[in-house]
Amino acid sequence: MSIIYNQGLDNFISNGSRPSGHLNISTLANIVLDIINKQPLNEAEQNLLTILDPSGKGNYYQIAKKMKAKNFLSTYGYAICHKIPYAGIERCMLALANANPPKTDAAWTNLFNLVCGLNGVGYSGYATSTISSIQSDLSQKSSKPNAAAEFNSILNEFDKADDNLYLGFSQTNSSISDRIDKHYDVVTPGNNPVAATPRGGNLEDLLNKLETSLKLPTTKPVQVTTKGIKWEESSCVDGIGWLVVV
């Protein structure tokens, strides 16, 4: 559970806990399959295949099982990284839940677009029905606990949406914290500026549209520009790592 309803104060708060669906075998298997299909883009992804699939069989589900059984992530200092952060989504949910008067259709439409952007068009029916239920349940105090459960359903789906996940370095991931953490190819371009893999920029845009419609600050990557060169922190690079981006 993450979002809870406080009946005495009639408001929604976060209890600080987070789901762990991003570490499920099925989610890890999809991440491994993406690495196999698109080739490793960082050292962590390269080492995953070298260490857990030295013969190159490409059985992504078995590799995922080994990741869990052998504590691969903690042993080698890696993490499953969210491109757009859990905290950003949760903050938007709380703004929607506690809005008085209720937020406009634009914010709900942007939430719908983000849910579908994270999970694919196949989730449009789920998004429509869940958001409709939330809006209905927010209208009465007696049903607000149901709205909290429905918000958490979306958060659970977000946490394990593998298009928003990649294998990176835990130290850098901790440094970036609740900022945008895009996925980059740091293997083939050498020292040339790099562009994020496509889904990162798209998801950032969807989150920022939702935040703007809720009048919240927009969540951005950790970036600095020095002498016209743009640097960004990414969990694709070890040791609180920076890379030059376009």
C-alpha cells in the first residue's frame, strides 16, 4: 500500500511504502528480453549476459530466475531503475485525490494518457474503468477508501511497467533519487553526445503534462550545461555517472 485515506482528516496521504513489482520474475524477464533483443547499452546490461548467460542461450526467463536466486543486483551493485520516478506519479495521485474543488477533465485525461503510455494501448479499457471508478468514489466520504485502493492499483501497474524500467547502477540511481533517469546507449557512441532511448523522452513528456495540469512542478533529469555542453546524470553510468547528451 502507498496511498491511504485518513478518515478523521478526510484527506489522502502517502504511507511511504512502495510496491516491488519491478522485481517480479515476470518483469525482470521482460527487461532481460529487451536487453537480448536490442543488445546491451551499458556495462550493467553487458555483465548481466556475461555472468548469467555465458553460453549465450538467450533464455530470458531462466536468466531472470538466476537474477533473483543469485542476488545478482545487490551482489554487483546494480538496480532496476525507473525512467520516470514513482514519487512523481504518487505526487500527482495525491494532488488529484485531495483537490477541492475536484480537478478538471484535463488532469484526468492526462492521467489516462500516462497510464496508456506506460502500459500500452491494451490498457485503455483498464485506465478508463479505473479512473471512472476513482472519480465516482472521490465524490462521497464513505467510498473514499475505495479510491485509495484504485489509485494504488494504478501505482502497482506503474511500478512494474517494463517500458519504464532498465538495468543500471544502484549508486547513481540513489543519487538521482526522484528525478528523471533516462536510458542511454553508452556502449557504442564512445565520447559522442547521446540521445535517450525513445520511451524515456515520451514518458517524461506524459508525466510533465499531467504535472502541469495539476499545477505541480515538473520532474526533470539532473542536468548541467557547461560551455554549451549538456551533461545529464544517468544510472547507465557507474559512480554517480554523467554523460554528454544531445
